[in-house]
Amino acid sequence: MTRVHALTVRPPVPAEPADVRPSAGEDSGVDVTAQSVRRDGAPVFPISGEIHYSRIPREAWMPVLTAARAGGLTHVSTYVLWNHHEPERGRPDFTGGLDVRAFLEAAREVELGLILRIGPYAHAEARHGGLPDWLADSGLPLRTNDAAYLAEVERWYTELAEQVRGIPFFSIQVDNELYDGAEHLTRLREMAEGLGLRAPMWTATGWGGAQLPAGFLPVYGGYPESFWVDADVEPDLRSHANFYPSPRRDDDSIGADHRAGEPVAEAVRPPHPFTTCELGAGMTSAYHRRLDVPAGDVAAVAMAKLASGSVWQGYYMYADGRNPRPGLQESHVAGGPNDFPDIAYDFGAPLQIDGAPRASWAALRRQHLMLARWGSALAAMPASFPDGAADSPDLTRLRWSVRSDGHRGFVFVVNRHPGVDLPRHEGVRFEVGGTVFPEVDIPSGAVFAWPFGMRLGEATVHWVTAQPVTEVTWRGAPLLVAAATDGIPPQLSADADVAEVAADRGRMWELSRDGGVVARVLVLDEADADAVAVVDARIVWAPGGVVATDGEVMFARDAAVAPRVGVLGEDGWSAVDVAPGDASEVKVTLERPAGAPPVGAEQGGRASIPTEWDAAAVSTIALEPGDDRTLRLEWTGNAARAWAGGMLVFDALWTGRPWRIPADARGDATELRIEILPAPPTGSVRFPGAAPVGAGITRAEFEPRASVRI
């Protein structure tokens, strides 16, 4: 039985200017309409990722930023966490890993635009939201226009402004998640601008129905999972609502446990485009709620926001972090609603703390390559939704939408949901305006954007049942590289003769007129498409590798996986030899077995990290000073700490992921002492799967690295 899914699309109306006021004298060429962000009058599609310089060792800045750029980011966003810089009033520190200017200059070196979130309040799972203890304990009315409080902020802004003077910014944000303080946001901006901070856009987080002042661009978020609900909340419907294409922008669950009362009513604002700053590219774990978000869920949330009309994909976090010292993280001891480890800020992000990619990095890169080629056009395409579109908590109907300029566009489908096998939809046929796709069966888990009316050189592709990845010139004609949707055979229609031809990898079609090839389409399976990068208009295939824009391919991986690289040249695919790199298993000496799991405490109904570690299993690992490889530990337990020379250098909560301890954390130590509290915990703790039992390291190795330049 054929199930027709039809939509009529019309050309968008001319977009009026949005009420986004640049800093005085700003002439960057960036402006904003109700439809999109523009540069020099043309729509652009920013892709930003949050990377906290003060939570990443300075030695790792460049590897992380290089991998971020290779992953398709156009901009990097970072909080300036006040408590990291000024633990003692009047003694701010901008040296070493706190050198914000050096970080911003490194980002510019790899051609990333800059977004600065200057607070003073950040949240960011930081102690007191990033406000220093001396300020939080001062008795001043924080986050208000109180004269004494503003004087402290102005003194801090003055220090920061001097550090970043002369650096161009794409946007700046003051404070964060302020729901009913529009006048305060305005005052903070005026203060910052008066000190020389300038940007074409000033943003403010819009979730929770925040009341925002005129002249600010509201930015939104949406996470696949949340740590901020209780351990027994399953499913978390507010986060899971982000898996539906929808005109809804607000996710009022974000930061809800730091907000008193119910969300305020949604403000009536001038028209603005749908821009985001906190799409969950993973999720950190609080002690009471451990999370390990699959790469497919990360990609599905990102696609759902594209399907919903996003014109700016902004991720939080894009890279994991590690606090520069204890006492900086939100905790029960500091009165926070959640308990976090002292050092680790493991978000399960696309990039790990040393720049090594996770599977979500590759899955998002595939979308980012599409946006690099067609994002400008997509930014001018409003989203349309079918009548009675599926919305939360519906788990039965097909979730789909269309973005179009009235002539061309994309059909979006998000048939994936956390922890649920959504139904297979058989006999689906999309009819969009005059375009009729073939009948297909859409399997559970399918997430895609299929184009229609796409111009490809001298040809027009009427439709393709595969997702565009990128376009290059190959053998003298345009080559569209696309990703097949697992379980759906790729097909295409064009205004030219279409013939399938032999291909070394994937399937290829030639589009011809009068006997001459005018374009080609190469469709790869999803795994191969996730391994694709573009360097100097060449297609590079490197599973698990970071392909930098200068052509260097870098691998950090499990020792059992050999690095592979292929390049599509005029004669077809050719392999590039890669030396595998050195790997070595590490000897672990058990010094003391674990005792019984300690009795846990709780605060506000949420379990707290145990403070007594007498029952921890203790192991030691011998180190060679100067070995710059990452130590990778597979382990089981509840929580863990790593000590070097009597100093706490790292910690972890068990989520099932390996624990990576980079060389900079170990310093010159010749031995690492690992403490692991036994599991299961005695309090109420939610795990991503079966609860762990016992305590111990099951495998330890120095992770091999390899690289090659193509």
C-alpha cells in the first residue's frame, strides 16, 4: 500500500532585517535578516562548536582546533570562566592554559571564526556558574544592576577586554540563561562595548522563554539526553522532543534545575532566524545520571534541527575538557543541584581531550560537508511541515519536513529516537510540489536529507534517494558524492540520460547528453560516507582519521585497527601507505583490591560522589617521562581518580567509555596511581546500560598514533 506524503512549497517572502544591532563602528559585512545570517549580503551557514580553552591543556589546543576545522566547523565558541582566571580577587591570571588571546589566535590560524561568551555567569557545569567563590560569597545581589556588583563585573571585563583587544569576533554573548533580566543584559553589553569589545552580533540564550532585550539575537539549544533530571526519569521527554522536525525552537529543559519556578511566558520578539548555540553533540554525566550518547543520536538531533529550519548549527560541547585544578566544578559541596567530578569534563563530545575523534565527529562531518557546499542555499529555504506533523511523544508516525525555495530543496526524515526502535514505514512516496520521489520503505533508524531540483553542472537532478555529501570536479565534470540510506536502494532521476557504470567503491551513475558526460553521481554506503573528506577538491577516504585542510591525515586509535587512506584521482581510487604507529600494552600492578562499595550520600534526592575512598581498588602504572602518547584505560567501577606525585591529575565517572589520560596530565611522573571505587553504587544512579560490578582496569595501553600527508 502506497502512503503518499505530500507538501506544497512556495517561494519564501523577502526577509526583513532582524533586530540585531551590531557594535557601533562595526563593518565586518555580517548582518542578520529574519531568515538567515548574511555576509556581504549573501546567506551564510555558520557551524560553531564550543571548545573551552581553560579546560584543555595548552599543548592540545592546536590538535583539537585542527580536528575541529577538519570536522567542518566554521567558528569556535568558548566561555571565559571567571573562576578559572581569578580565584583571588585582584589577581587575575591569563598565563599558560588560561591565555585566552593565544587560544583565539590559534583558532584564527586554522581559519576558525571566533565567538566569545564572556559571562560573567556561564553555568557550564562550573562552580557557582563560573563566578569566583569570593564573589559568590560576597553577599552582593548577583546578576543584577546593583552598582557594587556591576563594579566588580566592570573590573573583570576591563581585564578581559585588554587581553583580546584587536581580535575580530563573529559574535559575543554576555551572561547565560538569564530568563527575566533583559535590563541587566543590556547593561552588560553597554559596559563591554564601552571597554572596546565589538561584534556584529550580540547573542543571548533564548530557551526557557527568556525575556530578551532589543538588539540581541536569540540562540537556542537541544540535547539528545540530559543529566539535569533525576536518576529515575526515563524517558526524558523534554530532551527527546528534539528528535522531531518541528517549528518549536525552545527547549525549556536546559538548565531547568538552576532556574526557580516554571519557565516564564515566551517573549514577543521581532522576527529572528532559527539559530542555535547548544545542540548536544554528546552529554556530560552527573554522578547520579551517567550518559553515553550514541553517535547516531547526535547526528539525528543535528539533522532534526536542520529539518526544523536551523540556519546556524552550534554545538555544545564539541570537545571534552579537563578543569585546570580542583574546586572549579559544580558540586553538592558547593550547593549545586548535581555532583560532578573535580577535574573531568567528559562530554562524550565529537573530539576527545587530546583531539582524537569519536564516531560522532565523522557523523557530523558528513552533514557539515553538505552544508559547506549547499548551506548558503539551505539558509534561504524555510522549513515546511505536513499538517498534523508527528510531535512528542508520538512514536508511530513518520517524522519528516521539507526545506525549499519553491523550486529546489531537501526532504528531511528523522526516523530515530533514543532507546526506541521506531517502526519501519513501508510504501512511502514523497510528493513535493511537482517532484514525485519513488516509493520506498523507510527502515527504523533512518535519518536523511534527500535533494530535489538540485543543479549539478549542466544537469538538474530531479531527485536522489541518497543524501548529498559534497561536490567536486572529477574527470572534467561535476561529481556529486552522496551517502546511501541504509536499507534504501539509491535511485536518481535527472534531465539527462542516466546510466550506472562500474565503480571501485560504492555505486556510480553518469549523466549524459548527446553522448557526452555532463555530470556524475557517486553513492557510498553510510560508513564510507562518514570516512570522506575533501582536500584541494580531491575526495579522501580515511576511516577514523582526521584529514586536516593541509592534507595531513592523523590517526589516534585502538591498536587493533590499522589506518587506511584512499584518494580518488583521475584514474580511480588509489591507496596511500600509512605507517601504523607504535602501540604498547601497559603493565598494571594491583596494589590493593577493592572493598565493599561505600555507603553513598545524597542531596536534594540526587546521589553524591562518595568522599571516602578507603574501599577503592588501587593500581599503579609505570611511566616513561617524555612519552607523549595518550594512556587509554578500559575499566570497570563506579568512579576513579588518577594521582601523579601526590597530585590529583584526572578523575572519571564510569559510563562504559574508555578513560583517556593524555601525557600533559601525567607530566614528568614516573608512576601513575589509579584509585577505583567499586560498583554498583549504593545510591540511586542511572547508567547507560547494565550497572557495573566490581572495580579494576581490564586493559591499559599507550594509544598508537599515525599520520601521513597526501
